Amino acid sequence: MSVKIAADNFQSCPDGGEVRVRRYEDERDKAAVEEMERRCEIGEQGKTCLVTDLLGDPICRVRHFSSHVMLVAEYGERREIVGVIRACIKTVTRGNSSSYVKLGYILGLRVSPFHRLGIGTKLVEKIEEWCKQNGAEYSYMATDCTNQPSINLFTRKCCYTKFRTLSMLVQPIHAHYKSLHPDVAIVKLTPKVAESIYRRTFANAEFFPKDIHTILSSKLNLGTFLSMPKKSLPKWDPKTGNNLSTSYAIVSVWNTKEVFKLQVKGASKLTYACCMGLRMLDTWMPWMRLPSLADVFRRQFGVYVMHGLYMEGKYASRLMKSLCSFAYNMGRDDDGCGALVAEVGHMDPLRKVIPHWKRFSWSADLWCIKKLDNHDDQSNCGSLDWMKSKPSTSVIFVDPRDV
């Protein structure tokens, strides 16, 4: 089902102009959308930030979902594109193995800095209509906790509720490999076995996707890897996943560099000089194994996303650190990979185990949610069935297609 937006669906803007919201058309709109997004502010003035290049495909962030849409806002008689929004539909758990919910994920909202008089609100309203038409019970969005304009738009004007807080952990790739613990065995799982373990492991987690098999079998998924003590390896059946060790860790690695690439902007001259100096020293004295960064300030790079992270048992921390080192070495072998990224729940024990650099990481990624069947009932604003009970676990599954 597709959203029905009439060709004459114009609305007045506070400055007297007219705004029309319609579906994105690639041949017609691609250049204008790219130009508009270049004009948008990304990050804060004077703050180091990551700038995203979507590789010439404005809809690439949602095209991995079977049900997705991208809308644009046109302004005035010239029909200048001044805003864009994307959304997809997914079916996920909400903290109970027998309870799935269909929800819309809203992302990529951009409004021209010269036209911000209610356009963002109109785009959100239209994308919510599409989500409801496609059967979504809820819609949600994610933003940095410091992005107050975005938070205000969704919570004050569009009736969203602050829901979960996650941490985005970033580990830059440098010139040297990481060593693996000698007592840890790491094996690559087949998609079928990986799915079986994931469905058991994340049975009580929130946001675990019903179509996990689609993720695990995607060409962008570089594999799912399991670590356990070497002494436990002989008892484990790799064909079925049975007799799993009481101590284990699991992670999947998703390659984003064919979808989008990043570049660091806004770094101080001192930071740039220090990084350049480290690279020079590392070239001259490689035996020191300095953590020298690639030139992420002048070149674009892709990232590997570690998703489906879980650890359990007495040796859990050691096993997860070994998996992170293994994934890091995969990125080191890929010239186009500049960093490892993982997003975990703010209270998830993994937050203290996964290696990362604080300067490149986000300590607070805010998810806001809304119950769509309460859309027209302002008295119920913020009253969500999903939020009546606390989550049964601190583990949240982060879909790599969302990152």
C-alpha cells in the first residue's frame, strides 16, 4: 500500500508561501535533494562531527526494507525542494517473545535552513499517514540528545515520547592488527545457525526484527561470529548450534561502505596536527605500534557496524573483546574501512566492554516513539501501551540497516 498524496495537496506556510508534500522521484528530484541536503547544517558550529555521503542515492538508507518511502516538500511557485523525509516499516519484538509489533522508523528528516516555518511538522505528519496506511501501530525516530531542535519538533509539536537512550560506540581503524586471546575460539556461523541462536538470545529483547533472516543473508552482512573457550569447542555442534558453551559471545558484522561513506569535519588544527604527527611517527617507527589514524579529515571512509552483540557467562567480557578485535582486524584488511561502530542500550553491560574512542562516540542517542492510533487524540499524547511496563532486559537489538 502506498501513501496517497493528492497532486494539489498545497498548504500555506506562515510566511505566505505554499508547501506541497509528495513522493520523491529519482530522475526529477535527485540533484535538487542533494543540493538541499548540502545546505543543511550537519553538526554544531565548532564541533567535530561526521558528515555523511549517501553515494548519490538519496533513498539508500531505507531501500533495504521491503516497505519504504521518501517524501519531499516543495515551496512556492518555483516548487523548490526545501525538505525531505524517509521512513520504512518493520516488525519487531517489544520485550516479549510472543509479542511482535509493526512500527514505522522515521529518519533522514532535512529541512532547508532558509525554510523552517512548519515544513518539518508537515513532513512528519505526511510520513505518519503513510506509516498508518501500511499497518504501523507505532512510529519512532532517533537523534542525538544534543539535537534540541529535532527533539522539540517531535516531542512538542508531533506528540512523541522520549523512549530509550542508547550509546553509539566508534573505534577508529589504525595501522596495526589487534592480538586475539590464545584461549578463545572464534567460529563463523551459517545464517541458519546464527538465526537460531539469535532468536533464543534476543527472545525478551526490544526491537528484535522478525525478518532477522533477511539481515543475516544480505550481501552486506559479512558474517556472524561466535566466540567461546577453546576447551568448550569439541562439545559444540556447529551444524545445529546445540550444546552451546555456558560462556559465549556473538556478533555480526555489517558493511556500510557500499551504501554511505563518512568524513570527519570541524576538527581543530591541533587535533589534525596530532593525528598527522602520529601517522608520521608510526611510519618511521612501526615497532612502537602507535594508534595512528588514517587521514579521515581529507578522505571519505566506510564503517563496519557490529550488530547482534551479546555475551553470557563467566568469561563473557574476554570473549566479547576477542570478537571486537576479530572484527577490527577484518576492517584493517579492508582499505575502505575507517572505523568500527556499535550501538547498544545505555544500561547494557556491553557498553563497558566494547573498545571505543570517546571523542568519536556518542554517549546518548535518543529514541522517541509515538502510538499512531492516538494521533488525533491529544489528551492521550505520550500515553503508550509499550511503556506501561519496564523492559525485561537492558539488551536492545539495533538493526544495522538503521545505523
